[in-house]
Amino acid sequence: MDIKKSLYHLFFLFPVIIIFAVLLRCMYINDLFDLAGVMDRLTMITYPSALSGFTPFAAIFPLIPYATSFVDDLQSGYIRSILMRTGIKKYSRMRMMSVALSGGLTIFLPFFMIFAIITIIGVPTTADNVSEVFLNLIWSPYVTVGGGILVMAAKLVLAFLFGAVWALFGLLMSTIVSNRYVTIIAPFVIYQALWILMPPQVNPLIFLRGDLGATDSFIGSYWFVVLLQCTIIALLSAATAYGIKRKVING
């Protein structure tokens, strides 16, 4: 029920539509639709991924659907009736799952729709037409698999994990400061700081796009980025479960 509630409302639909519109506008103003049947798929995806202006604000969108839900339950007093039915452990588990899923899908769905459009209108990526940019990135061994579809699928996994990370970070903030505005603004500010300060291998920008330079090392590889985000999700979940319990008990 909590998962359904996190997805079936306007605060989930709104950021999905906004992101999709931003990415689609980038395709339109860069004349990608005029290049249908001419430009290869992976070259096409670089435009909405890198030139849409979405990335600097990416962390704020996963927070909108459900990251403030714990604060809302706490301030309304509704949490007491929920805990009487479920208990703290089940409530925490379901709330974290709902927040992570809604945050992940907020980023995943717009990119999925954009990549679907590009798959239809773009030319399959081959060894003959692949952009040199991709040959210098971690994607280089896989660029021709499925005409570029494997790379797009891998990027969608990163998009989902990115959304889940920042949604859970917002939920964690809500267990520390019971203010819905801080829940949204604080993770966004931290995202901006990390984007500026962190090296490429652990930069949140890479968490979303995965466009790291080609390497033979596990550090800086695709699976490193996936594992790192999964580890962060696990740590955030543990900290959030503790924060919810502390907040409920201490008030």
C-alpha cells in the first residue's frame, strides 16, 4: 500500500513530466528529429544526457515524490495510527522501499522514454559510425552490442540507482531535521558541493551518467559505480532506520 501511495499521485508524476520535457526539448533544439535515420543512437543520447541542463539540478527531482513523507506523518500525528498496525521496523522498511522506488523511477522513467525514442529514430551504433567519444570511455567494449541498446540499458540502471540514493538521502535528512523544506534543499546543496569538490571516480555526476574514462582497473569501472551506489543505499537505509526509530521514540 505504501509503495502504491508513493507512485500514484501528482508529486510523482510532476517531476517525471518535467524531466522528460527538459530532455525532449534538448533533442528538439539540437535538431535530432531532423537527423532521424542519420545519426547513431549513442551519439544521439549524448545531447539530452549532457546538453539539456538537467544534470546540475538532477538530485532535487527524486526528493519531490515521497522523501518528505516521514516528516508529514510525524507532524500530522498520522504516524501513531500507522505504527499501531505495523510497528517501527515494518514502517521503516516499507517507507525506505517506497522512497527509494519513487526516487529511482523519477529519474529512470524520463530517460527510459527518451532512450526509447532514440532507439526508434536513431541508426544502430556500429563500429563504423560510433563516436570517438565513446571509444575513450568505459562503454567502449559494449558500444556496438544491440546497436547501442546495452549501453543505454546500463545507463538506465545508473539513473535508477542515482534517484534512489538521493531520495533516501532526503529521507535520512527528515529524521534529523523535521522540516520538509530542509529535507529537499539540504541534499540538493550537498549534491552541488560534491559535484564541485569530488574527483571523477566518486563524483555524483558520474553516478548518473557513468561516462568515466576507459580503464582496466575496477576503480572507475561501470561495476564500481554500481557497487558504490548500492553501498551508499545500504548505508543510508541503515542510518535512516536508526533515525526513524530514534525520532519516534524520543519525539
